[in-house]
Amino acid sequence: MRSRNRRRAENQVWTAAGAYDFAPVFLAFHVDGTPDAYLNAIVGFTHRFYDAAALRDYLASLGSSLLVDTFTDLCWLALESAVYPQAVRCSPALPQLREAHARRYLCDLRAVDVSLQQRMLQAGVVQTLKTARCREVLGEPLRLYHPWDRRLYAALSLPPERDTALLIRRMDEVLRHYFVFRWTNHLRKAMHIALPAWLHAVLRRLLPVRRVQDDTPRRTGGSGTDVGTAGAEGQRGLRLRAGGDWRRVLPSFGAPYFPEGQRARFEEEICVGAHQRTHIFYARAGAGQAARALNTSFYQAHRAVYRTAARKLAAQVRNTLAVWRQPLLVPARTGRFTSAWAWRGACELDGRLFASSEERSRSDFDVTLLLDASASRESQQALIAAQAYTLAEGLMRAGLRVQVWSFASVGRVTALTVLKAFGARQADGIFAYEARGWNRDGLALRALRPLLPAGRRQLVLCLTDAHPGDAFGLLPEGRTLAQAYMGKAAVRDAAAGCRALRRAGVRIVGLVNSVFPEEATQEAAREIFGTAFLCLRSPQDLARRASAVIERELRC
């Protein structure tokens, strides 16, 4: 299939180029792997109108940059603006292809899940500008709110001149103007370094100390009111003022689940070590009408598939519970003699001195669904809500107790929001699931412990993309320096949170449903969950694999 799609893409490039004597270096494909006819036509027309060798050499020269992918995408965005007005004279069908490409791109953008780290780097530049170009093609507002984005977008609109040297010089000027960092712009007034905890404590005693605010920087308007930042916890309008009052964000999550005194005790026990100066908050799901409407609409559009998956899951779990039964010894007048009960005949005149075994279902455990609700899940918010609802419905039909929580981090607050409690008979509250902020997975996993009742076996199913990230980093601990909560450091912290739950006797399994590069995702999931993780790809896959998790739990 891949080779057939590649051949189709090459033919599209050759047809537009009017030549078949070269091997295309750049080919464009949609998210599902099918060729992108419009962009491949642009590649072909670029070969026809310009010096292909000079352009190839220039794009290859960008390979030494850390932002090579971003720079390459921006160059092709600029080339598209210059090539299209010339190519439309040769191909009358090109405007229709361009509109179809724009609609497909915006549709795929809503359907594809990416990690928060990738969004910070790429979505802030490439994805934002590509989205603006597609909206311009469809006659919609650009929605470029940041002045820097608007200036860069305008600079990438190159004139349709067939001068390769001029084109390359214009693109190079744009990249150097907007992306090159100069050390000589201003003198640094302070150097910030991370120190071990013991040295930090000594220096605090020996040197004068001035407390500085450590919240994510904020731009303020002329009236002094906060207008937020574009990348940190600016999603969904959640902001922290420059004063750093973390309690200001709490009402946005909903009403408190625990009294303040109880929440404070949990925070004192959980927010320790590298998570000092962070906060936890347990909330009841708020109104969230927009998110609920979006999630419900998606589920209703695919309800036949998800209802079938829920029925299959319930049937498979019931079969598993019926097969895996544990014997229960009860006193009887016939059966196997039990010497430990011989005293019954002498003291209580009870003739039931024998043991008879009865079987009971091993459903003596609870299931908790924990949903990553960070902004990196926004593109798949409705899909995740539908998956969680299907899981909850199937497990409840099988007679298991189920609760559902989501988690997200804003500022220094990691909030866990209940979408379905153990006592709720309906799972409709799951449709209030809303993606926002960051995901401090390690702290969220530790904060889950007070929500798991004692005296029963606990199984946690964590729906995640296995890419934790937070704006507030990990504080120095022992000989470990302060670290950003991104990449490997965040993955290691999430793995430590998993181990803490397992030491408490909790079984935890990761249900990974991200289409972010599979190799990197599986590597991160393996470090966080060990071998106890599954990659979900379809509702049918969801039912089959979830029942396998239950069966494996019963074997233990």
C-alpha cells in the first residue's frame, strides 16, 4: 500500500512538472497516508518554474539547524504562495484542488492527536500559519492574533516571479529576520543557575535573598490586567495573574470535591520533593456546555459502533468473571470433614462439621479510568470522551464498580475532575470531559491514591498519549538539579508515580491512543507503565483489549 501511494504521489509531481526524468525529493501525503494531490502538484510546478537543483541545495543547507523541519515547512509555505498564481494558468482545476486540500487539512487537524511539546514548537509557528493559509483559501478569517504571527505570515507571501535566486534570497531573509537569536541584543542583568539543595540552603544563610516570582511570565495590557501567554497555560482562557495567586484558577475547574482542610492535608502529603510549591485540587465537573455538546454530538454520530463495542466488552468481561471464580468454603452437613469446626458439635450442638465449597464471582475490585485532559488532547477530545464512555458502560454492565476522573495542570495547580463517581448509575457525566492546560502525569498519579477506597482491589486504566509536560519544572531534590517538566525528565517522574501506586497495591495499565510517532510513544509508555500498556486504535480494539486487561487482573 505504501509503495502504491508513493507511486501515485510521484506521478502527480511528474504530471505537474511536465517531466519524468527526475526522482522527486519532496512528496506530500495526508494523515491517512494517501497522496496530497494539490501539494504534490505544487512540488511539480516548482520544478517546472524554478531551478530545482538550486532550491534543493538551499533546503538541504537548512539541515544543520535544530529547526530544520520548521524551516523546511515554512519555505514550502512561501513557495506555494509564489507558485500557485503561475500554476493556475496551466491547470484550471488547481483552484478546486486547493480548496479541497484546505478543507482536508483543517479536518485532519481536528482529528489528529499530537503531543504538547510538539504543539509548543511546531503548532505555534508552522501549524498556525498553515491553518491561516487554509482559512484564507476558504475565505474565512485568518485568526492570527499575535502580531509576530501576522508579520511572519505576510513576509512568507512571496511575489510570483520566476527568479530562483531572488526567491531563495527572500526566504533566507525571512528566516534570518524572524528566527536568528543574537547574543548582543542586550546585556544580561542576571545569570540563573540551579544549585543542589544543601548548597542552596547554605547560600540562603550567608547571602541576602530577594524573593522573585516563579510563575510563568505574563504580558500585561495598558490597564495592568493580565492578557496571558500564547503557549503555556493560556489554553481555554485560564490565566494566573502576576501576583501568582494560584487559587484564582480553581473555579474554572468546578466546585471543590473535598473540603478545604482535607484537600490541604492531601496536598501536604503528595506535593513533596520535586513537586514542592505545586498544588493539587479535586473538582466536580462544571457546566462545560461547549465541551459536552461537542463530545455528545461525536458520540451520537458514531453511537452504533460504540454501543456495539460496549456490549462486546460487557459480554467478554462477564464471561471472564464467570470462568474465573474463587471457592468459598461454607459449613455443611456433608462434604469434606474440617477439624477446625469440630468444636461446633460439642459447644453449639451444630452438626455442620463439614466444608462444602461454593463459587462466587471475583468482582471484588474497582476500576478507575484516569483521562489525560491536557491541551495536547484537544484535537481528540470527543474521541477520548467516547472511548471512556464506552469503557465505563461496558464495565458497569458487567457488574463492576467504575469511577472516571480527568486531570490537567494550569499554572502550578494539578486538578483532578470527577466525571463519574462510583455511586453514579449513569456515565453521561463523561461527556463533560474538556482538554485544557498541561499534563503533570507524575503528580496526578500520586494524587489519585486518596480516591481509591481501601479494602478492595484497585485497577486503574490511564488513557494517555504518554507525553507528559508542564510549564512549572521539577525542583532540585538531593543531588538532582532543577529540570524542565518535559521529555525524559517528565517521563521518569510519571514512571515514579506509577511505581508509587503499585507499591500501594494498585494495578495500573496505560491505554495509549496517540498517533504521535509510534516508536517514541511506545518507548515513553514502556518506561512509564512497563509492559502494562496497550495501544488503542479502534472501538473494536478497545473492547477486545480491555477485556484482556480484566482477565489478566483476575489471574493475579
